[in-house]
Amino acid sequence: MPTIRHRQATTDTVDERILALLQADARMTMADLGRRVGLSRTAALARVRRMEADGVIRGYHADVAVEPEEAHVARVGVVLTTSDTSSYVRRLLALDEVSEAETVAGEFDLLLRLSAPTARRLDEVLDRINGWRETVRTTTFVVLRRYP
């Protein structure tokens, strides 16, 4: 880790080890942090508070995964040219973004449920499905809200 310069002084090796440990686990207790760098809990806390005051440590945050409700979800109607629906469905279900495939009566042969972390990824998956020779066309319905 390079030496970090801040307002008052250059951090020393102990500060650099503290920063590395906090970057790996910001929820680490001061007692554990102190033990791992050879300081008391109070001395470790004093160093962390100094680095916070000097702007070296700017904050702490939670890295939160996208919940399924927050993902981009779509229902997709698919019209096929093939009568071998089973093979086509197996290929669909091999895609991580496809969670359901159902045969339906009406204007579509299949109804799919897709979920992706971004609209761009959803679009890429739709492009892939539309590129398959058995796909005549798809109609996409983006889910805006799901009710229990």
C-alpha cells in the first residue's frame, strides 16, 4: 500500500495496516483491530479517529446486493418456428436471467420471466434470444411493480 499523505503528517506503517484491515472489514471492533496491529483498543481508536479527522478515512458504507425486487424484471412472450419446444426451453433455462418458461395458449408459444441487474443486461439477453433461429419474435412487458 502506498504511503498516504494527509493534512498533518504522513501515515506510518501501523496506520497503513489499520487502513488495510478496515478496508477488508470496516465492522472490525477496535479491540480486534488493536490486537492485529499490536496496539491497545484505545490507541487503535485514537489512530482511527485521527485519520477520520484528517480526511484519510472518509466514511464507512454497506455494499448491498440488488434484491430481486430491485432487479429489472420482464415478462416476455415468445413466438417460435419450431415444434421442439423442449429443446428450446432447455436452452432458455440455461440462461441465468431466465427464471421461468411456460407454454401458453394464445398469440405466444411461451411466456418467460427474466430478471437482470440492469436494463442493459436485460436488453442483451433479449437480443440473444431474438438471435436464435427458432425465435420468430418476442414481446416484452417490463414489470414496474409486483403485488403480493
